Amino acid sequence: MQAACERCAWPATGHRRSSAGEDSAQIDGGDDQSDDLPCQECVRRQTPFSFETATAVYRYHEVVRHAIIAAKYPRNTAIARELAVRLADRYRERAGIRSRTISDEPESSPLVTHVPSPFWRQFRRGGVGTGSLASRFAREMNFSFGSLLETTRSVQKQALLDDVARRENVRGAFRVRRRWRKRLSGGHILLVDDVMTTGATADEISRVLLDAGAARVDLLVVARAIRDAQK
């Protein structure tokens, strides 16, 4: 995933690679002209995502899938912490920055938030799901963290829906909490989630954040789900 598309986190299969990917290609002795081609997933989309970039650490499968599911529960804090550390490492690698202290230009640091979970899911798990992952990532990076968003209505589980239904399922389902609205103005937001599949939820949330005054939203996920057929 180091050479994945920076816009949608789709694994490199012929598109132009990031600087990290170019380094990997040089190490592997690769000099394929196909690297100059655009990402197939970005071309397939009719409209670009609202978030500026998407960064993933892994593909979503096998051990990664089990780790992500386990990290949703409070009893597995060690797993959530490890995933947050690895996400922070990938962010530093992609952004070309090093960890800094809280006193180093805090006003220019991004604000970290997460995809909100419906209350009943939080209650069932005994925790806040991606909120824990995002807050641990923020601590690792010494960035500010806030639960900026809340749901406006119930939504179905995205995994049960097709691509079109996913977009409709989350349309208008989120809003910025009142106490955070002034803080968003002109700010850089890092939206943290565990898995990206179609990007429908992150896209909708990013649009909401930008409409509320954020200058930029970047998406960070532990894993990118890769399906054989995209609709």
C-alpha cells in the first residue's frame, strides 16, 4: 500500500505513484511506463472525493480484518493502540514529517476526528469504535482530537448495501456538533476510520466538514477494502 493512489488509496496497478512508491519502484528496479497512467479507480469515479487525500496502511483481509474488528471493543485496547501507531507511522511517511511536541506550532497542527458510530452500536460494544483509534492516533502525533460529528438519523450497516445504496444511506446523515463549528473555520481536518470500501461515508462526512468551514480534509484508514467488481 506504500505505492497506493494518494487520492483514493487504491493499490498501485499502473497509475502514477507517490514519492514513497517511486522509492519502492527504484529499489525493485522498476521503471515501467505504466506508472504515468492515472489511477483506474479515480478515472472510474464520475466525481472526485471531497477529501483531498486517502492513506491506508493495509489491504483489508485476513489478519488485518480480525485485528480491526477486535480493536472496536474496549477489552482489546492493545490492538487499537498498535493500529494507531502504525497509522501514525504511515501518515508521517506520506506527509514527510516527523513527530513533534505539543508546543511546536499547535495552531497549525491538523485537528483529528473520526467517523461517528450510532449510539446503539457503541452501547453494544461498550466503546466508541473508531473514536478510540482516532484519539490514540492523535496522541501519537501530538495533534488535537475532537469528536466533531454526530449522526442526524439512523443509518443501515454499509457492508450490507451496494455502492449506490451506500451513498444514499449516508446522505444527510451527519452534522458538525454545535460546539465545534467555530473551531472548524479554515482548519485542516484528519478524518480517521478503520476501513474504506467505496469511500461513501468518508466522502459525505468530508463534504459536511468543508461546508462547515474546514479548509481541507484528509482521510486516514487502517485498511482499504479491494473488491473484484466495483459498480
